[in-house]
Amino acid sequence: MSKHTKHPSGAALEKHLKDDTFISEVYQDIPCPEPSPHLNQAIITAAGKHNRTSLWWRQPSSWAATIVIFSLVGMLTYHTLEQEKDTASSMEPVYSPSPVTAVLSDNKSDNLSDKSSKQPVSQAKVEADTKPYVISVQEKTQHLSQPAPEPQAAEFRARSAFKAMHKNDTRQLNFARQPLASEESFAGETATEQTAPAFSPALSAEQLLKQIQLLIQSKDFKQAAVLLQQLQENYPQHPVDPIILKQLAPWQRTTKP
Amino acid sequence: MTESITEKTDEQLIKDYAGGSHFAFEALYKRYKNPTYHYCFRQVSTPALADELHQDVWLKVIKSAAQFKQQSSFKTWLYKIAHNTLMDYYRKSEKRKHLMIIQTNTREHHDNSGEAYSQEQQQPDNKLQNKQLQKLLLNGIEELPREQKEVFLLHEISGLSLHDIALVTQSSFESTKSRLRYAGKKLHRHLARHLGVEL
């Protein structure tokens, strides 16, 4: 800022008045008014006061905010974990080692020990051998935990276990993991093990026929023939597919008493 | 410490002040106390009112320092606060009273300048002194419409660009430009009229 510049006068002033910068130059030469020292001091004091005040409340409030946030996060985590626990416990299947299955397990092991060459089988080997069957049985029986007629479900489970056992000579099944095995199913199981599967007479002709078809698909012709015989005895009027009859004719002859 | 503070930018200083540094505020105030006071003084033309407005402006800066978001420069932000403070003042104060003050001041300035000019005219060398020319200019500024006066003062005092002045006054760039042009023309005419010069 150029202080006290000599400005032109007369003709030169006229020339300068047309110049845009002339006004600006004149204005810049005007001494600036300044605030009083008293006012300056008041403003600076106010600034310091405000800063101290703001710092006083800012720190505890930030602490409080941090504490609140942490407690909220903790509560939320705890609540979520509790909910997850509840959900997991409600979803977990209930395996009740009923006395029936215990007996079945004992019997099975006895029978197997009789039939095999009385060689001791290690626990690891048993588990390794039976693992795929246990999984398949679990998969097959999983849907039966849904509301379904109890006799049918039990029968299906027992039947599945029997089929798995029949396929493999080792016959190592984890019957303790078989849920909801009932007395009737055990009876049927043991009976079919020796001769042929005994099914509930409450089964309809359609159901029997379906099971026969399933057995044929799994190439279990012997049992299929037994079931077919039952079907023909219980429902003599029910039509049977001639293809099934043709397929099971040789087996029927052998199974006939 | 003092050296580092003086080297810091306005934006860094206001940030430091928001963070608790009192020295930062002092440095900032030292930089801008005169321009802001000048701006307020030229707008209201009475020292008492200028003091009040200047204090209001800086108290607002103190209170809202933490809210400065660095979207614009500190200077623009400061003059925006000053502009808003003045607008509030104009709104609050009785229009009539304000006009009376302006008219009185203008009349006084007119009388003084006229007297000075006539005295000057009587001098044998017929030369205008700088002081009298400045007085005439100040009279001319007083007579300017408020918007034009504000734009002119911001342009001369703050050193803000036209774009920033438009931001401060919350008007468009074009209207800011035309206000400044009209203000310059009017001041030229005012000086010419009082100096007896034909443009």
C-alpha cells in the first residue's frame, strides 16, 4: 500500500479520472481505521475463554460418547451371541438312546460276531466303515423329523438301515445314532434280517407297490418278491404291473414256502 | 513456536484454534483485525457501531471455528460472516435511523469537502491535496447504494477476487461485476462533479 502518493491535478486529474485504477489508488492512500486496543483485548480474551470452556466440556463428552458406544457394541454382541445360542439349541436334533436301540446294538454286535469269523474289530475301523452309511441314513431320515405319520417314518428309517446293512457284509451300523427307532421297527428289523422284511399290514397297496419298485431299483429282488407276495395276499384285486411280475417271477418261486 | 505460527496458513491456524491453540487465534486475529474493522467502519461510518459489528464478527468466528470445513478459504469465510453480520444489523436496525445516520454523515462530509475544496480553490497554485481528494472519495462511497458500496469495499479492502466476492455477498458473478463497475463509474462522476472536471 503506497501511503500518501501525490495525485495529479488539473488536466492530469481529468486524464486519471478516466483510469479505473485511479479510484483504487486514492482509496488505498486513505489511512485505515483500526480497532482500539481495548476491543482487541476483549476479543482475544473471549477467544481464550471460549476455547477453555469448549475444551472443558469436549473431553468428558468424548469420553462419555466412547463409553456409550463401547457399551452399546458390547450389549449388541452379547445379545447376538445369546440369540445364536438359542437358535442353535432349538435347531439341534435330539438323539435319545432308547433302551430298544441299545438292545438292538447289542444284538447286532452279537449276531455279527457269530456270523463273522470272531475277529476283533477295532473301533476306528468300525467308524470308518460305517461312516458313509451313517451319513446316508441320517440324510434319508432327516426329513422324517418333520411332521409325518410316526409308523411310516420309523419304518422307513429301519428299512433304510436294514438296506444299508444288507448291502455290506460288515454290517457295522451305528444304531445309537438312529433316531426314533421304535419297538415295532426293531421287531421288523430282526425278523427281516433272518428271513424277509415284515411290514405293517396297515400299508396300503400303493405304498407296497412303491416299495417293491424301490427294491427292484436297488436290485433287491428277494425282498421285493416277499413284498409282492404280501401285496398279492393282502390285496388280491390290486393290479400289478406285469413287468414287475415278470421281473420277480424267479424270486417268487424261490421265496414261496 | 511463534515463528511456526506466523508461517502457517489461515486455514491451519483456524484448525489449530479449534483444536485448542490460543496462540493460533491471536495470530489469525492479528492478520485480519484491521481489514475487518475497516470493512465494518466503512459500512456504518460510526466508530461505536463499527466496534460493535467488528466484535460480533469475531465472536461468531470464535463460536463457529470448529465448523469451518475448509470448503472455501478462511478469508472468504470470514468476510461472509462479516457480510451476514452487517445484513443482520441492517435488518434489525430501524431503516429510518440508518438512513438518518448516512444522510447526516454524508451531509457533514459534503460540507467539509465543499469547504475544503473551496479553500483549496482559493490557494494560489490551485492544487488539490491528497487528503481532500480522499475525503471526496469517501463521500462518494457513502452515497453509493449499499450493494455497490459493499462490493467496492470488499474489492478494495479484502483483496478477494470477484468470484469470492460473489460468494460472500451471495450473488452471481455477473451482478457482482456490474455492481463494481457501476460503483467505479459513480465515484468517477462524483469526483469529477466536485472537482469541476468534465469527463
